[in-house]
Amino acid sequence: MKKDINFHPITGVKLAIAKEEVNGNTEWAVYIINLNLIELNTVMITSKGYGIMDGEEKKTSTLRHLIQELGAQSIAKIEPIDPALFALSNEFWVSYYIMDQIFDKKFIFPHGSMDPGNVKFIPELGLEGVLHG
């Protein structure tokens, strides 16, 4: 059972929602950034969006991703994200192993976090976006 698992807090891992130009179009995606000097194994990520949109409560489907290994000081693209979803809160639950220890954290990009004033250059990606650590 989950209550019997000793989860350790995540350090050295960040999420970012960033944009890049692809064939003249702006595309947004979610990235995981491992700043640790050790690889992460069995990285499991669930994502969902929720909140009020056009006066109605909305929830997106829950998506699940698995990255078998994320090398030390490396980056992986998790999923593309439609900018229309920025009107919602977007939640990403990240769990991974380092050796036999499990680490776990919920990252939430609340409604409004993707406003243009919050978009900054993210050196680890070389892209503009919003970084969550």
C-alpha cells in the first residue's frame, strides 16, 4: 500500500513548460530536467489539467509517461501541451528511483503561471518558458 512506502522528497529535478519554433510555428512542451549527478531510473509522470474554463469546471484526461532512464544532468521532453490548457491548472506527479530509493513530488503550474510576464529564458533548455522546481 502507498502508506507503507517511504517516499523521499525530490531534489535536483525540475519541470518546465517551454516553447520552441518548429517550421515557423510555436510549439509548447513539458520537459523534465535532471540536475543531479546521478541518473534517475523508472521515472513515472502523470499529468492532468483542471479548473474553470469559460465559466465551467473542466478536467483533462490523465496521461501517464514512463522514462526508463534519465541520465545525470540531462533533459527529456515529456509531452506537448496545447496553450489552450494554460487557462487551467496543470499538475504533474513525478516519481523515480535512485538505486532502491523512491522519490516523489507533485509539480503544479497554477492557472495564470503561463502568463507572458512569467515566461523567461531557461538556460538548461535554451528555450523560453516557465520553470518549476
